[in-house]
Amino acid sequence: MAQNKLEDLRQNLSLATNDSLQISLKMKISRELHRQAEHAEEDIEIAKEAVDQAINTPNSILYARALNNLGLLYRYHQQYPLSIPLHVKAFEIIKDQNGFTLDKMIFANNAGVAGRYNADYELAVSYYMKALRIAEAENSLLNIEIASNGLGNTFMAIPHRTEEGFNYLQRALEVAKQADNRLGLAMNYLTISGYHDNLHQHEKARSYLNKLLKLNQELNDTYGKAMTLKAFGESYLTENKNLALSEDYFLEAHQMFKDLGDKHRQALTLYNLGLVSFKQKNYPLSLERLNDALSRSEQLNDKVLIVNISEIISTIHEETANYSEALVYYKKARDYKDSINLASQEVQIATISNQFNLEKKEAEIGLLKKEQSFQSEQIMNHKAAIKNRGIIIFLLAAVFLTLAIIILLQYKNHKNKKAIQTIIHQQEKEKVEADYKRNLLEAEILANQMKLNPHFLFNCLNSIKYLIQQNDTKKAIKYLVKFSRFTRMVLESANKPMHSIMEELELTTYYLELEKNRFNSDFTYTFCNTIDNEANKVYLPTMLLQPFVENAIWHGLLPSNKEIKCVAIMVKRNNGMVEIHIEDNGQGRQEKKPSQYGAHKSRGTEIVDKRIHLFNKSYNKSLDYRIIDKKDSNGEALGTCVVLNIK
């Protein structure tokens, strides 16, 4: 039946002759495609066609609806950074127009939802508030309830603002009761129960779930009943008192999701059942359920669920002394986390590209419309001039000559203005394209910066955990202070493609201190800065030295048998260049002796090469490096020296 509906829509599209009808049909087709299985991204492509066609029409509300439709499909594909600007733009296009209040509320609420899912809570609150103000002015109970629920969920996610969120949820619940909106009632009962569970008020939470269950039974809503049973199981699991009852609820919910064919919810309930067995220390049953959940989540490509399941399985194998399997699942969780981070970076870059392309198309259409308007005006002026000239010819020959001169001057002036406008438009276009290319380069620099050593933080946290387990509290606190300063500085510089040498040396000092504490002072380090305060005026990419220092420690010092192991960092001037030397007295690059601390993989050099290339290309800088293998007269390795040159 759904397939027949899609075929009918496509048939109507082939017969449609005007733009408005074609655009509306394309939006409907894109939404219907999304409901079909195996639609891939065809729904997105059809929605994009609707947007491109709508840009060329004078109907701004149709263009706004096409943008909103594309934003919804991106949201359904969980690509929230791509969704947000489309909903925002749709709202901004019509916000000052008279009427269209329903569209305004829909667009603002959709922007709020996308912002909340993307953890952009400030934007979410802003647009939910816009939707709420319009809904209150129109006395639209449905949209007051939707906006209040959205604000409640958003504030619940912000630390120290959960009470404010609960107040909005209470208002949404009261409005839903007033409007007899049973779907709204169900949604608010579920959200409010979660709020009380988070406060460990489990009995109160379950009182709302009992109301929700009764409502779903009255509505004969199988999916709603399954979701309610799952929420009961989660409540008892969180309380951790009656795990057997929690298991019963999850088993019943799982069977209902199975009957409904909801594969994603089946995977989630299996994961919850695995957690119940894990807390009951029934590890064989827990592994059976978790492996089933993992298989389903891999089929669904739910990376977040794969990470969570793999981490629990790794913990079970670790507690049962099956360390090889524990390592396998730990690596699986780590690799999927890296994949999620890279996918997020690619979406951010795609967002910049899509926004630029959309603005470029709008600018081109705008220039074309202005040119058409200008030509129409010129035609009208020309007709008026001909009429006036005919009258003047009959009256006075001298006046005719004067008018001819004036028209000639106007024509030349128009020609000059047109040429100047063409030059200005070309310059503006080149400037926008140059800014866009520079933004892409900076985005790629930041994306590569975020790839450096993704496991370092996890290793540091394990070291702190080990010190605490050994009851070495003072050392653990000292190490934790250094670790927090390091992470704070990394986070503060995360959005900066470059900073000064002085900041880089401070960041490197924290890194060396953390590594030194981890390996029980198995090596020492020294700094020598001979350019003093000039180091605040010379810039380089953020965290550029860290991969070289990491290689010096892991591949030079730690595998070495020398009694004294040292890495030295020196900053100096040489022939008008600033040089940074990173020197160690380790085993050098020729030997392949393994470290007693285990294998250590690093893609640091490869990533550094790419970052230096992007930095030089983006900022017209001259930055390079060379590696010197130090040897004695007999050819024996004395260590390695990396020299960075900054012009």
C-alpha cells in the first residue's frame, strides 16, 4: 500500500506543470521514501531537488517549507549539524511575514529539537522560546505543549537547571490534559518519570509510569505499552534493588518489540537484559544477551550502542580473567569511538560546505532578479523617453537636441555603472570563495589535530585509577591536578588552529609530567628557551610538538637499557630562523627493540606532515622539520634529534 502511494506521487509529479506543485510533490515523495525500507539517501536527494527548485521561485514560504523538509530528513538520519541551519533559515525567512503562524511554530520547534539532539542547548532554548511565544499569542494548546515539553527536556540536560526543566514539563502535562491530547500526556508522563528516576525518587517515577501504562492500555497502543514496560525495567535497574522484576519487564518489552518488528528497540532491551545479568554476576547469561545485542546493533550500524555493549563485554572478560578477549572488545569499543569522532568531523565540514553552496545559489538568484528588475525599469524609462521626445520634436527642434544629448549622457552613465557593478560583484564573489577555502583549510587543520593520540586520556585515567587502588592518595591527587590542567589547556586550544611557542612549551611540559609520573620517573626532561619573550610572538600549529615528544619517549627512551634517559627541548635562533630541538639519548631509530611497557602504535609523524602542509598552505608560513640520527664514531646509536624550523 505504501509502495502504491509512492508510485501515485511520482505519477502526479510527471504530470505536474507548475513549480509550486512540483516542489510540494517532491517534498511528499522524499518523506514517503524515508518510510520505505532500503531507501538509502534517495530521500535526501529528492528533498535537495525541491530546495534547489524553490530557490528560483518568488514564493518565500514554499522555499522555507522545502528547507524545513530537508532539515527534517537530515535529522531523521541523525545528521543534526546539517539539520540545524536549515530549520533556522526556514524560520528566519518568514518570521516577519504576516500570517503563517503554524509554519513559524513548526520551524522554530524543529530548530529546537535539532539543537537539543546536537547538545546545542543555547540554540534549542532560544527557538523553543520563539515557538512558545507564538503559540501563546495564538492560544494554540498543542504547540504550547510541544514547546514546553521541548524546553523541559532541554533544561533537564543542563546541569543545575533540572528544576526549571521540571516546571516546563509540568506545564506541558497540564496543557495536554486541558486539550485532551493523549499523545502529549503519554510523552510527558514518560519524561517526568525519568526526571524522578534521576533524582532516585523511584516510587514517584513509577507512579507516572503506572498512569502511562493505563493510558496506553486504553488507547490499545502496543508500541506505547512496550516503551512503558521498558521504562519500568530501567527504573528498577537504576534502583538496583529488585533486579528480577527489572528482568521480567525487559523480557516482556523485548517480546513486544519483536512482535512489532522494531529491531533497534530489540537491541536496546537485550543490552538492558545483559546489564541486569551483569549486576547479578551471572556472566554467562550476560555475555549471551550482550553478544546478541551486539550482533543486532552491528546490523543497524548503531555505533554508540556498539561502544556501550563492547565496553561491558570487555569488563566481564576482565573480571573473569579472560584478558585476551577483554582486550579484543576494549579495542572494538575504542575503534568505534574513533569512527564516531571522525564521522562527526566530516559532518561539520559538510555543514560548512552545504551552507556556503546554499548562500552562493541564493546570491546568484538575487543578482539575477536585480538585473531583470533593472532591465524592466530601463525598458519602461526608454518608452517614456520616446514618447516625450516625439512631443518635443513637434514643439521645438532645440529642445529635441538637448534631450538627445541628455539621453546619450544617461546611456554612458548607465554603461559605466553597469561595468562598475560587474567588477564589484566579481570581487565579492572572489572574496567569498577565498574565505570559504580558508575556512575549509582551518576545519581540516582542526580535524587532523583532533586525531592525535586518541588513547592518551584513557591511559592517564587508568594510571590515576591504579594509584587510587594502591592507596597512594597523595600521588593520585597530584597526578590528577596535573592531568586536569593539561586537559583544560587542550580544551581551551581545541578550536585554535595555532598558538604561540610559549603556550606550546607549557602544554608540552604538562604532557611530559604526566608521562613521567605514569612510568615512575623512568626518564627525565629539560627545557632551554634562549629567545625568551619572543616565544610569545612566534606561532605554530597547536600540539605540534607532542607527537615528536611521544615518539622520543616511547620509541627512544623506554626501550633503551641506558641508566640515564633524558629528553631535552631547546628553542633558539639560527640564521634568522627559530629552531626547536627535541633531542633524546635513547636507542635511536635503527633498533627495533620492544619496550617493557608494551607495544605502542603512533601515526603522529604522518599526521604532523599533513598538519604542517595545511598550516603552510593556509597561512603562507614556512614551517618544516628534519630528523637527525645521532651516532658515535663506531656507528652506534646515541639517540635522535628532531629540528623544527620556523621562518
